[in-house]
Amino acid sequence: MKAVVQRVASASVEVEGSTVSAIGPGLLVLVGIHDLDTDSDADYICRKVLNMRLFPNEKTGKTWDQSVMQKNYEVLLVSQFTLYGIMKGNKPDFHVAMAPDRAKSFYASFVERFQRSYKLESVKDGVFGAMMKVNLVNDGPVTMQLESPNSSRCTNDVAEPEKTSN
């Protein structure tokens, strides 16, 4: 799995002109699911995101000291298969992303994992497979990238070197 994590003052997701989810301060997490991802990949990303110390501690003055859970902030998860896009010339290829029929249930269990690990009401998500407009007010800006250990091995195995002609 891949996750692009952004610290936000606020974020929301719109589908067909209607807001389906919105959060105040917290983390916006764009999530890519690899074809070979398992529950251990989801556990890894969930644990890392919820424990990332991306927020300041006003009491101590430390900049990178508190997690989203310690701050009692919110998380907005957004499925984004294009995180596993590989450019073949000028055209993206998504063959390493999990197929939509499998990814939908995998993503739903991923959202539930976050809700169980943190608080149901503090974890929101977009609409799987929909064309979404993601709005955010980036705080910092702070953007971090994560990849589960299993997925990085898989991606490296399937990546093809560019062919050159002599």
C-alpha cells in the first residue's frame, strides 16, 4: 500500500456537487492499494499514519511531537488507485493497482481498521470509485509518503526498465 499523508487545517470530498465528507484539523490520506496487498500492509499503514508525529506540542514547544490521536484531530481517507500508476511513455498504466472489484472490499476494511484503531466519528472517507473533488487547506505544508514494506518489494519486482535503442 501507498499513502500520501497531508497535515490539513481542513479537508473535504465532493461527489457530483455534494460534500460527502469533511474534517477540520487533522490528516488527509490518499490511499493506493497494490494488487498483492494483504491485511498486514493495511495494518502497517494504519499504525504508521495514526502514530506519525506531525503536529506541534504547544505545551513543550516541540514542533514534531504529537500524533493525530494525541491532538484528538480527524482523518479523511481517500482511495486513489493512480498512486500505483506507472508511466509507459506518456500514458499511465495501472496494472499493479488492485482491481476495483477486490479493492472495494479491501478499502472498506481498511477504513474500518482506522475507525477501530482510533475513533469511529473521527475517521471519514470519500466514495470508492467515484470521481471526487478533494478540497484541502494544507497546514504547513506538511506532506509525507508511506509505503508498506511488502508493496515496495512488489513494485520493484514488476517495474520494467526503459528500453533503449542502439
